[in-house]
Amino acid sequence: MSIDFIENVKRSVSTSLPTASSIVGEVIKTIYDTSTNASDLASVIERDPPLTAKILKVANSAYFGATTEINSLTRAIVVLGFDTIKELVTTMTVVQGLFSPGLDYGINRVGLWQHSVGTAKAAQLISTQTNIERPEIAYTVGLLHDIGKILLALSFPDHYREVIKLAQLKQCRIILAEQKLLNTDHCMIGKIICDMWGLPENIGSAILFHHDLKQSPKSSLKIAQLIHLGDVFCRKAQIGDPGDEVIPDPSNAALSLLGNKPDKIKENYAKIYEDFILVKDDIDVFFSGLS
């Protein structure tokens, strides 16, 4: 990857991504830090009044079943709990902040949004039930795993429509169509964006290699495996639109998270997927609260 290419991508990030994305990196780094407390997170959120207002609106929605009005971030954190607030804030900043309405993406904006949240939920669930990684990290990286598609679609909407058409025509993964028509792919672009935001190296690396686990360094392999499985679960459950219709078999490298014997892996896979299906309706309700 040439220096000129990376610099061009950085320029595209700064000019193409909506301005709300400026707080994304700071929020993610705050959540990633194990020493972060509710006050730390609230101080970051409060720097963005529209984000604060949106969070309070959703916290007061029927989805969260608030019985009394929540009129401050501190109150929201107390009532909903720190983990729920972290998930809510991450979703707001990563998903809504980057998928601003009215922009021409050359891709199904809402469908990709739903796929990102579905993958995040699946990765979070797998993480919780396997104790592989902190669930909030799995959720965050799941949200970010396709962020490169946003930049590519924003920067080259006409070309990206051709990418989608090729993926549909060939019935192949969109990453293969990207590589053929754009000479790059969303995983590589996602890694560059993470580096620009100063995110921990293993987040960007997991995004870069979640389709190619054999190339992943050991430091990011577990997260990459979680995202790989989360993506498969989300596609299998038909949540959202990742840009192609392929439902791949999970790689053996990812399945190794679920056990060291075939029968145990099969049992755990079926159990976790069954649990994931149970939250599918919750994802739809969650979206209705965000809209």
C-alpha cells in the first residue's frame, strides 16, 4: 500500500465523512479504557450537544421503559446502567454519526446500518458466552467492521454501485468485487480510518483481517474471530444488507473459539445462534427508537 494511496484515503476521510464522526474516535478510546468511569464518558458526550439530546431522547423512549423523565446524562447512566449507556453511545456515534441522511452512498444506507448493529450484537453475545473478550469491545469493533464501505461509497458512489452490481451478478462477497473494481477493499480502508482516529492497534487489525483470519497477528486474532462469527450470524439471520447476499460458512479458525472438539463446537454454535435469534426483534425495536 503506497504512501500516496494512504494520504488520499486520509483526505477522503476528512472531507467525505460527516462532521459528527469527529467524536467517534474519542468515544471509542474512552470506552476501550478499562479505567473509564461514568463521569469520564459523560464529559466526552457533553461536548456534543446534538448527541447528548439524541441519547436522552432514546433513553426516554418506550424501548427502555423509562417510568420517569431522564433529563441529564448522569441520570441516564444511573437509570440505564453504565454498560447500556456505553452501547447506546457507541451506536449513536459510530452508526448515526456516520450514516447521515441525505447523503448519496451508492449503497443501502439503512441496510448497512442494520447489518453493522446486528454484527455488533452477535459479536457481543459470542464474547459474553465464551469470555473471549470484553463484550463492549466486541460490540464496538462489530459496529466498525464495515466502516470502510461507508468511505468508499461516499467517495466513489458511482463506482460503488458498480461494485454492488458485480457482487450481485457474480453472487460473490462484496470484498471481492471491491478488489476487482477499486483495487482496494473496505477492510483496508477501515484499518486506515482506525489509525487516523488513534484507536488501539488490535481494533484496526481485527477489522483488516476479519475476512482473512489466517493473516491476522496474534494480538488481534480473538477480536477478528469474534467479528467473523458475528458477521456470519448476522447474515444467516438476514439482518440488514451488507451489500451482497452471500451467507458464508464460518471459518474453522473462528469456530475454534467455541470449543476444541467438533461436537462441542456444533453444540455451542447452535446454542449461541439460537440466543441471537431471540434478540433479532429487539434490534428492530432499537432502530425504531433511533429513528
